[in-house]
Amino acid sequence: MFTLAHLSDPHLPPLPEPRWTELIGKRVTGYINWRRKRRFIHDAATLDTLVADLKTQAYDHIAVTGDLANLALPAEYPHGRDWLDSLGAARDVTVVPGNHDVYVGEGATFAARQWGAHMSDDDGSDGFPFVRRRGPLALIGLSSGVPTAPFLASGWLGTKQLAGLAETLKKLQSEDVFRVVLIHHPPVSEASRHKRLLDADVLRRVIAMHGAELLLHGHDHLHMLNWLDGPNGTRVPALGVPSASAKPGTAHDAAAYNLYAIGGTPGAWTCEVVSRGVGADGGVTELGRMRVER
Ligand SMILES: [Fe+2]
């Protein structure tokens, strides 16, 4: 049995105070949004409580599907690195970037510099998709965040990355591993179009052709489960978790994480999900469990 923990969208609070020279372009509207709304949602104590609970559980690896940062301020990336280090060693914690991590163009460079050890392929190469083999799992990391105009949070994988994903999924299929696709944006979403993955239809076609055993995402800050079409009538579960720092009582789901206990053998995998989250009293409890068999 191999247990994978999934956290997402910590939007690490508190936001470092930006210099005026850093408040350029999209950061201006983002900063106003943080001051007016987001600082009341993303709470350091809530995140600490959630992570402390995770550490009481048995798990082998942690996946974080992006949005560690808020405005892509330079100071947010070492802060993110410290937080990742508090979760575990880089070989035990895998990260994919979210749209807030590449909020402005230089964000991707900051992320690669500070979090590269968590986002690199087993062979040490960078770029997306990367593959990290852990136990029976192959973690396949995608980058769907792209700098966008103010008020947009859409994502984009692009032809090159999707072709790389198709090739990777096909190759790993013949190796009988449990393929877990990690991506920030959900492949299916009811969010408004300006928040969605714009080439999600192509992503779903790649999954339908080559399959995957599981897809994990963040971005919508909600508990989500969608079933994607896989090859030969199979189905691929796609699950999302809320923001790991979301206080209870806001518009979106309160902070939570999922644990995936994966067992069985190729062709007969078993996967049981346990969801744990912060309740109205501030404590963490089990929210539910289920088996996601294909
Ligand atoms: Fe987010």
C-alpha cells in the first residue's frame, strides 16, 4: 500500500508587504483583491492546523497542486520554499505551479529557482511534464498556469506540453505503474470561463486516448470529483481539494486535504480516498471516505 497526500492552493499567508515598485501590472488589481477579500479567507493558523493534522497521518508522499504564492512577489518564493521544507524533503514532496505562482511573467523563473527540486523529473531535468516514480506510482506534473490579463485566472497547457503528456502516459502504460496526473486547473469545472483551463478539451482527449489512474487538481478551491473518459470504456477519477488555508465560513469550502491509499496490482488497482478538513470549531476531522475504482 502506498499513500499519497494531496494539498493545494495554500496561498501562503501573510502576503509580504509589496514595494511600490513591485505593484505593477496585474499585481495592482491582485493586491486590491487581497486587501479587500483574500486576506480574510487565507489564514495562517488554519493552514498550520491542517498541516499538523496531516503529520499525524501515515503517508508516503505529498502532492501540492499550486498557488503557493498570491501575487508572484519575489519574497513569496523563499516563503514557499520554507513551507515546502516544513512538509518534508524535496524527494517526498512534489509541486506543480498554479496561476498565482506565475501571476506575472517572472513568476515562473522565481518558482523554478526556489521550488525546482520539487518540480523536476527523476533524471534531474526540468520542464513539463516531469515524471517522478515513487513506489508503484508515477507522478506526472503539468504546468497549466500562465500569466494573464487582470481579472483572468484561465490556464493553458499548449500543444507541446499536451504532446509530451500523451507520449508520457503511453510509455508509462506499458510499465504497469499507477499514473497520477498533477495539474493546477481542473479538467472539468463549473467556474466561469475566465477561470478555466482553456485547452481542457484537448487534455480530456489525451486522457481518453492513453488513460491515467488518477488526476489531482486544485484551483476552484472546492471538493470536486469528476469522472473522465479513459480508453476502452474505462473511467479516470479527477479530484480536487479546497485551499489548504481557507477559513471555515467563507464562500468556498474550508481547508482540507485528501489521502489516497493505493494498492493492488496493475489492471486491478485499488484506491481509497480519505478526506480530512477543518470544521467550524477550527478542529480537523474526517469528512468522508470512498473507494475510487475505475
Ligand atoms: Fe488558488
